[in-house]
Amino acid sequence: MPLQTASILNGATISATGGTSVTLSPDGQQVVNGVHLIDASVTDYRTRPNVTARTRNPALQSDGYYGKGRRSMTITMPKVLANGKQGFPCFRLELEDFPEMTQAEIDKLKIWAAQCIVDADFTAFWYTGSLS
């Protein structure tokens, strides 16, 4: 199904099933307002998956209102390419929210985002960039 007729579920429950648990642990890399986590079970540094998480809390603006906060994660799965060069394929996730938002409003954003990543209606976009 093309993006123009994609459907999203309101109030859906999102979960992952199957697979094997991977424990992420900090590796000491400094991240301003964040943390860098690695899959230490991968012994080859060149291909070790990692996650960088950052946060920026809402700040009081000059007009007396709070601005948006920002939460972001970058998931990187390093790869040694066929030509021998190092590649860093990644997926970036970002949430911008306001202090006035309810947990339900934030949950709705997260659930829609998760569906845009895994729902079959969006597969062609992620695989080939198809917009139709």
C-alpha cells in the first residue's frame, strides 16, 4: 500500500516479540546531556552496535512560557563496507514536546512513530524511498 493511502491505528498497543535480548551498557564516551550505550557482546569495535540518547529539557523563554523539550536517540550499526571503508548506517528518533502535554498525548506521538517504522504501509518508503 502506498504512503498516500497508509493507515495508522489510534490507541494501538505496540510490542516486540521473539528475538534475543541484548543488554546495552555505557562505554564512557562523553555525550553532552546524554549517554552513549554499546552492545558489549560484539567484540569487534568496527561493527559494535551503539545507541546515543540525548535530552534537552524545556527552557523558560523571555515571554514567560516554556519552550519545547527534545528527546533523541540515534541507533548506529557500524559496518565494514565491501570496499574496506567504515560505514555508519543509523536510525534517528526524535521527540519534541511541550511541558503542557499529557502523557497520553506523548504516547500517541510515540505509537504513531512506531507504526510509521514497522507498519507494512511504510515498508516501500523505508526500503526504497518510494512515495507512491
